[in-house]
Amino acid sequence: MKNNFFLKVEFSRIAELIDFLVQHCEELRITREGENAGIEARGLEMDAALSARLAILYPEIEVNIIEDGKRERFEPDLPVTLRGILNCPNPNCVTSQPREPALPEFVVVSRRPILLLCTYCGRYLNQNRITAELFKVNKKVPL
């Protein structure tokens, strides 16, 4: 279900967030509020993958759902495991091999600070090493 959201994030970190949101919502409005940017996203579907992406890349983000002119706080959350949402940066991981039918999967070890563990190669991935580029999972796994 698509809703309207208001997101508040540090202005210096807005560029990649806007690039992503513009592909997933019907309309964006951006305002500057001192050191922060206010982003009104209309017609955005907040699924588990988007919620996890926001929680990982922007742990300080404020998100509100807008319904009938009222704002209700929404807390982006990380599930216990992330499957097919984030690539493993280890080039030797089985999920990094194009011919292997394995989707990347991570276990959330810590939420603050964020620490993830690849279930296939055992490599830890901390907050500082996670980039928007790692979210580009293009692998299709046959059923």
C-alpha cells in the first residue's frame, strides 16, 4: 500500500536518498530546515527492503507517515536477517559468483552501531563499509 511520508535527514546526505526515492514514489518535495532537509514523498510504498535500507544507510533519519494531514512517527527497522537486499562485498563469497544460485543473506548482529554477518562467507560488515552501491542486488535465483 502506498502512503505519503515525510523524511528528515542531514542535508549533506540527501543526494543518494533523493536518487533512490525519485524512482519509487509519485512526487517529491524537498525543503531545507537549517542543517537538515525535509523530504515529502507522496505515493511511496514502505516495504521491508526500503525500511532496512533507511535504517542501515541513515540511522539518524526521522520518518513520519502522513495521514489526513497528521504526522505519525515511523521507525525504520531491521529484520533479524536480510535476504536479497544487500550484496556481500567479499569477492570470494559464493553470493558474489555469477553462476552460483545463492542470494546474499546477512544476520543482524548489532543494530546500533550496525553490524551484519554474511551467512555464507562469515564476513562482518559494519556501518562504515555499507554504501548505496551494495544495495544493487541484481541476482536472480531459480526456484
